[in-house]
Amino acid sequence: MTGEELFDQAREVNFTYKAAVADVQLQLFDGEWTVEGYGDSSEQCGDDGYMFRLGRSTPFEWRFEGSPAEAGERIAAWLDENGWSDIKTRTYSGDVDNVLVEAEKPESHVALLTIDFNPGERSDMITINADSTCEVGDANEVFELRRPGYPDDERSLEVQPSAEDPTAKPSFGYTEDGKRRFWPNAR
């Protein structure tokens, strides 16, 4: 596979995976989520593979409807109705009210989705973490292809957003002048 083919494959995997996670976010909170990890930096997986990880959380002073258990049941039912598989809901014992929902959707390149419902006195929080499927290709090469001129060029890169609406157009990689790179057909 050429470098251009690897880059195109990685971009398509990344956008498909982010779109699936964004659909879940919209079921939970329709607004800007705090970006804990943007999800476009490749990581090594397997012997010769790459994957992506992203993290999002609801903003401070946000509240979910009902109890964590009810919120977890609602999203687990939605996941089931929308093609997600291996759905698990976990609760904790004692005074811990958190609920954790896990699922996967390999056809959308989501190997593991975790949704943590965490109630609080002043605000509640939902944290979403998602790992993409492991794809064949060198993680370091994907990383370098996203950054033209790397590692010799020390230009600073535009910073990823600290908050983002799930409907925002995602970026993947950077332009020659270090700006986030957007693509015409990305969701």
C-alpha cells in the first residue's frame, strides 16, 4: 500500500468511527462536548496495525434526565436498536451510583465504546471513550502522513478544539502551513 493509500484508508476509518460516536453523543446531549482526546492521532495495535482513540465529556454544570441507571438503560436500548453489539451495562456496589455502558460496532470501525454516567451534587457528567478497530498499517507512518514535513519541520500546528459539537465537521491531518485539514465529504 502506498503512503497516499494508507492516508486515505486511515482518514476514512477515522471519519466513519467519529460519525458513529457522534450519533451516540447526540442521543445523550445535543451541544458542545469537552474534547478529552480528539481521536485522530494513530496508535500502535497488534503486530502491524494502527488505531485511534477519542474522549468526550459533557460540560461542567450539565445534568442528565433521571438517574444514571435510567440514562444507561435508555442509551443501551438505543444502541441495540441502531446496530451496536456486545452491549453491556455495569453498575457498582455500595454508594457508587455510576453506570457504565459498553458496546462495539465493528462495521463502523468502533472496537470499544464506553459511556460512563457519573452523577454529582452540582453537576452530572457523561464521559465517552472510544477505540477504533485495529487496521493494517504502520501507526508511525499514519502519524507522519498526517503532518506534512514531520519530523524535520518544526512549525507549530493549529490546536485541536477544546470543545466540539457532535455535528461539527471533523478534521484529519494538517495542511502544509499547519492548519487543521478538513475534507469536503466528511460529516
